[in-house]
Amino acid sequence: MILCMGFVKSDSWYLLEATDLGFSIEFPIEPVKTNETQDTEAGSITTYTYRFEPGEGVKDDNLDYELVCTTMPISLEANTTNTKLSDAMFKKATDAILKSLHGKMISEKPFKFNGYPGKEVKIERKHKHEVYIMKLKLYFIKNKFFIIETTSTETKQTNKSAARFFSSFKMLN
């Protein structure tokens, strides 16, 4: 598989266009990209991760921005509007994140994105004397499972940069 991707500067943010994966999203700056493929009983699964962490001295309301896209075996594509299946995927992903962060669920609410199921989740994580809020949007679209996430301090959990990041996510095909 050839991965076609471009970075285009837009209002000082980078527009990531992952044409082979069928989506675009804006990041404050070019994200670091990685991918991993594993074989399962259901078929091959590839996870693509795009991440930007503002470094020390960089002024930003968020500590990180991340998009994870996992391609599922094509046989699952027909089931993406199945609420039971998408709810199970959302629960499995959310439980894994809560466990790895030792976090606490603050809120979760379902939504639709272009007719596909989604879930918005907020997780609280305490580290030393700080409280961090992770906001996630999870989408199950055709044969792809997306997790889009920002992390901020509790006092900056609602900010324009996070709103721009989440609202910039688009499907290309």
C-alpha cells in the first residue's frame, strides 16, 4: 500500500491530507507520523498515528494533539452503522485509555458524523499536583476507526485551538 499524504500551510496551521486514508485534519504544526501493522484472525490491521506535542517554550493551550486511524479488515466495512459493534469498539478503546492513564471518566456522549457513529469522551488524569483533561472524539467510519484527541490542563480544557483541531477533521471520500 502506498501512503499519500501532504502537508499544506493554512493560516499558520498545517493541513494534513491523508488521501489514501481518506481524511484531512489541521494541526498547529507538522505532526510526527508513525504506523504499525499487525495480523489478526480477522485480517491485517494497520494503525497510523499523527501527533504534535508543543515543546517547552512553545505557547499553546494544549499539551498534545493526536489523530489515530486504524484500518480494519474490509469485511468489517458493512457493519460500521451497526450500533452494537461501534459501541463495543468505543468502549474497548475508552477502557484501554482509562487503564493506561489511570484516568477517570468525566463525560461521554454519542453523536453522528456524516451518518456514522461517534462518541465524545472527556477523561481526567491527575499527575503530581496537576489535573489534565483529555478530550477525545472517536469515529467508526467504513473500515476505519479514528481517535482524535487533545490534552490540556484543567483550566484550559475549553480553548480555541482544540475546537479548531476537532472541527477541522473531514472525510475526503
